[in-house]
Amino acid sequence: MNADLLTLLTIFALAVFVGFEVISKVPVVLHTPLMSGTNAIHGIVVVGAILVMAETTNPLISVLGFIGIVFGAANLVGGLLVTDRMLALFKKKKPS
Amino acid sequence: MMIQRVLYLAAAILVILGLKSLSSPKTAKHGNTLAGIGLGLAVLATFVTGVPHHLGWILLALLIGSGFGAWGARAVQMTDMPQMVALLNGLGGGAAALVSASEYLGAPGESTISVLLGTLIGAVSFSGSLIAFGKLQGLLSEKALVLPGGRAIHGATLVAAVAAGAWVVMGGGPPAFALFSLLSLALGVALVVPIGGADMPVVISILNSFTGLAAAATGFVLQNPALLISGTLVGASGTLLTQLMCKAMNRSLSNVLFGGLGAAAPGPAGGGSGSAVQHRPVRDLSAEDAAVLLSNIGSLIIVPGYGMAVAQAQHVTRELADLLSARGVDVKYAIHPVAGRMPGHMNVLLAEANVPYSQLYDLEQINADFERTDVALVIGLNDVVNPAARHDKASPIYGMPILDADKARHVLLVKRSLNAGFAGIDNELYYDPRTTFLFGDAKKVLTALVEELKSTA
């Protein structure tokens, strides 16, 4: 258990640095798409909700899991499509 | 199990690469696709080990959620993007809180700290984002609502939530957990209600990073590296964006969250020379006269603000710019980093109206150009062109970097009324002898202007 926790903490610490490094120089034009893109990424929490629902037989937890999946999937799919729409705007006018 | 781990790893790598590509204009679209593939892979990987229970229900929930997300993403207008992002963010936070709560109910006592953190941050993000959504959508007042006792309420709610959390750790069971969840939701409301519309870019950034951290907490709880890595990345990038936004306003995060700038009530904190809106004479101009003015200039800088977005005037603004460019006028757009209601909002709106990249300038790039410019056309904007930020130490916005529109030879202000901006302070630019107003809805005013210009051609 302790070794597991330590592994997770290691991953967490490294991910913090990666997160800061990867987007340290974002031009202002991309702030909105970056925001909605990262917004979509945290939709990955839908994975957690699926795991919860797959492993329970308790009715209350099943309901919570169901709502969690709906929320998470909406977050994930909506975020990706919205970002795509915005980025398409930037691309379209490039030739002009 | 092994294959699932490998898939999760691949998903995490794709998400990191996607995020990296999102930060450069050339590769951004590609980056979003990469991140999307990574996220899809993570969802698929979850099914690899088999689903012992509720397979049908899980698929149904995925279908409903994706359908709602896809419909919303298609239906939303570009001007409404901030509230869409707030809403999606709230859903993510809510999902994280629900996952954490389910884990607690399934096995009370196991890894309680990360469960509590996931619930707390997720719930704060959920309720906070919904309040932000309500404000941006106009369902709630955009004004900063400072509750009596202000800061004390934050403090009290936080202390109560921590106490309830301690009760949960000591074995308080479901009642303690329910109380803890409710207090977490209340904390999110208390955090966002006092924040005014102009500070929304910061609030949305920080709520985004909260949801990321809540997802990371569920990664700890479920010992799932894909969740942990993706959530943490979002937490870190959201924090970075929040810092950028605060820097653009020259204010600290705590000042944004607890300063109550834009409060409706003229409390003693407002103070300063400009806190009351004065009624001094201003000059206004008809569309015809403005057209005459604009047909005799060599250079123009357009300064767009949230008022342009509200009036849906971005297309007619571009039309005006094109018309003048065709007549040899040097046209540029000056974008303030916090113009609009989310980071980079104006850039997206102008892109939608097909304004070329090359005409958009950041604050640092363009400020020196104003004094060599004939006309600064300010559309639906107030505080970020208020010269008081440069010299009036008593002003609440003193020190905020502003666009020096007042240095242009002539300033045309398109505005609905003389009302003060969200900071609730008067703008001395209004009374400058070089300033004239075009009162009215930005779209109507600019359309009339374009018509006049066409007829004089």
C-alpha cells in the first residue's frame, strides 16, 4: 500500500512538472482553445465513473456512477468538439 | 490487466503530446485530435478487463453524456463560449466528486484523505462553475455580490468543511460525509458569487485547474495512472493560465478572489477619487459625422471588448475594417489579455469573423503605436482603456496594464450608455476633449457607420 502510494505520488510530482513545462509559452490567441482543450482532458474522469459502476452492485452507488458517467462523457466529448470548432476558425483564415 | 496498463500508458503519452501541440498555432488542431484519441483509448482500456456489472447502463450513460456534449458543442455560439466552458467544467468537477463519493460509500475508511480531497475540490468546482455559468449566461447578476461579512463567510465555510472532513476521518459515516459534501458545494458558491464579470477569465481558469486536480485525486483513489496524469496536467496548466491572467491585470490571485472589485455597493473599500460616476458633459457623434471623420484618416486601431461580443458585432466590425483597409487606411486590432470573459476570448471571436491573424496585436506590441494613430475605435470596452490605471493611485484599477487608446489623436467610443464598467469606476477618457461617443448597440451603430461609408464612396 505504501509503495503504491509512493508510486502514485511520484507520478503526480512528475506530471506537475510536465504540465508546467509543456504549456509554458502559449500565445494569447490560443488561450481559449487551450482552456477548452484541457477542459476536455479532465473529462477523463469518466473512466473513474465507469470503473465505479462496473464494480458495484449497490443501487445508490450505481445511480451516482451513472450520473458521473453522463457528466464525464458530456465534459469529454463536448470539450473536444468545441475546441475543434474553435481551432477550425483559426485555420480557415490562414490563406487570406 | 497488463494490456490495460499499456493502453493507459499510451493514452497518457497521447494526452501529453496533444497538450504540447495545443500550445502552438500550427499544430493546435492536430494536438486536440491527439488528445481526443488518447482520451478515447483510456475509455476503451477500461472495458478491456471486462465489465462485471451494469454494462448496458454504462453504455447508455456514455451515449447520453456524449450526445448532450456533442449537441451542446454544435449549438453554442462563439460569443457564448465562456459559459459553455464553465458548464462543461462544472460537469467534470461533478463527475469527479461523484466518483470520490462512490468510493467512500463503497469502502468507507480506505484512502480517505484522497477521497475527501476529490470530493471537496470536485464539489467546489461543480457549484462554482454553475454559478459562473449563471453569471455569464445572464441568469444571475454579473455584479460582484459582496455578502455582509464577506471574507468571514469563506473562512467559516472552509473551517466547517474541514471539521466535517475530520468527522468523516474519525468514522462519522455517511451522515458526516453528506454534511462534508454539502459544505463543499456551499464553499464553491461562496467563492464565485462575490466575483464580478470582468474577473471571469481568472475564475474560469482556476475552476478548470480545480477540476483537473479533482480528477487527479480520483486517480489516487482508484490507483489509476491515466486519471492521475491527465488530471494533474490540467491542474498544472490551469494554474499557469490563472497566473498569466492575474499578471495581465497586475493583481494577485487573492485580490481577484476576495477583493470584490466590481461590487454593486459603494462600500468604503471602493474609495478613491473615481468611485462615484460623475455627470460631466460628453460629446457624441452621429453615424454620418463619424463616417466623415473615418473617411479622412490614415490609421485606425480597433479595440474590441465584451460589449462587441454581447452585441454580436464582430462581423460588422470586420466589415468596417475591410472597407477602410481597401481605402488605404492602416487598420490594426488591439487585444487586451483580459478582454472578454475568458482567456483569449476576443481572438476567437475575431477569428470567427475572419479577421486575419496579422492584424491582431497584443498589448505590448501595440501600445507605442497609439500616439501615431489617427483614430482609436473602442467598442464595448471600459476599464482596460481607463487612463486612471496609469496615474491615479487611489483608483481600484491603479497599476493594471491598459491599452493606451487615449493617446490616439481621436478616440471614438462605441458604447450603450455612460454606465461605469464592471470595476464600477468612472472613466476619465469619457471627458477627454479628443473623445467622442457613438451611443447605442454596437451592431446597429457599426452597421449604420458602414452604410454611411459605403454611400460616401
